[in-house]
Amino acid sequence: MLECQKTRSSKYYCIGYSKTLQKYILSSVVKWIAWYNRYFEISEEEYNYSKDKLELLDEIARECSKQGLESGRYLCSDREDENEAGSRKDIYVMLKKGFIPYDGKKSSSLD
């Protein structure tokens, strides 16, 4: 779980902050044989769209999902084979290292 996580279940994504990467993250669910997540970088301003510009945040999530690994925002994935280029494996290890255990009380819903 990311810090300050907010979940948009109906659109299959969540946003939060990674202390280890010092980045705001959008985690998008990929619906495949076994569902998994892809992680994309967003700005603090975009993270704050969750307060009053949710439709813009939804559009960013749609674009990230559509572009996938080709997105300039793409950081890494839960699938190892999607982390083979560049430093993606290292980014994934750092991201997962900083995850905090899930606590529903610390997560808020955007739906």
C-alpha cells in the first residue's frame, strides 16, 4: 500500500505516495489472466485532482492504461517480464520495499 492511498475501484486504479521513490504514483490494474498492477508517475498536482478534478485524474488513468509500457510515465509492473528494460527492476524493488501493510482505515475511496 502506498502512503496517502486513494482508491478508485470503479476505474481500477489507485493513487498514493511512495516515500522510497519520493514520487506520487498511479497504480493501474491490468485485467489479464492473473490481474496485476502497473505503476506510473504522476505529479503532486495531479494527485490533488482527487479533491476537485476527478474527471482529469480518470483521464490520466485511462491514458496510462492505454499506453501501458510505452507511456512516458511508466515506472514498473508487478510482472517481471515488463521490468526488463533499464532500471525498472530496481524501481520495482524500491517501490515494494516502501509499501506499508494494507490498512483499510488508512485508505480512502474516490468512488
